[in-house]
Amino acid sequence: MAAGSITRRAGLAALLGLLIAAGVAALYTWLSLSFEYSNGERAGTLQKFSRKGWICKSYEGELALYVVAGVQPEIWDFTVRDPAIAQKLSTAVGERVQLHYAEHRGIPTTCFGETGYFVDRINTIGPTPLTVTPAAR
């Protein structure tokens, strides 16, 4: 009978340890999503916007940041959590936009988005201007 109570105590201790670990993981996830590491603005041409994921679907996009005309742009990847913002972005693909974002570091899973940059505001600047290369003149 003593062996049964030891096994029962070990099972309860394991269950308690598992619950504590799950609580700590949930608290860490909440903290990483609640506090911003940084925030700011980025402007460029919205190159790609889609909804991705096997199980956890998230809105992901690419912004082409042009520094100098004729030079390959830097691509900035971002995530959108708000469906209303996602709808605005899906209609602005190919246009110049200004995006406000908040950066969250240390998110433990990609279920909340593939990047740590979460866009929360969009301002459409206008269509991307056509550039004329010297060879085309």
C-alpha cells in the first residue's frame, strides 16, 4: 500500500509541475505580445500580402523599401493581426504605403505571426510611379 501512495504522489507532483510549466509559458507568451520592444513607421511599395499557415493562419506581407532608384530594394517582412487592417492592405498591393508597426521580441511560436513586426496602421500614399531608365530614352 505504501508503494501505491508513492506512485500517486509522484503522479500528482508531475501533474503540478506540468501545470506550473504551462502557466509560465502562457505568462511569457502574454508578456512578449503585450510589451513593445520598438515601434515606428516604414514606407515603400507593398509588394506582397497573403494569409499563411497550416494550422495557425496569419496575415503576412512584404514591403519593398527603395532607397535609390535603380538599386535593388530591401524587403521588409511584416505581420498583421487585425482583419480590418488586413483588408485595407490587400486592396493596396502594388501601391506606395506608409505602415506603422510595433516590434515584439521573443515570441515563442510562429502561431501569432512569422515576424516580430506587427502592423497596426496603414496610410496609402498612392500608386508606384513608373521609372524611366537611361536606356529607354
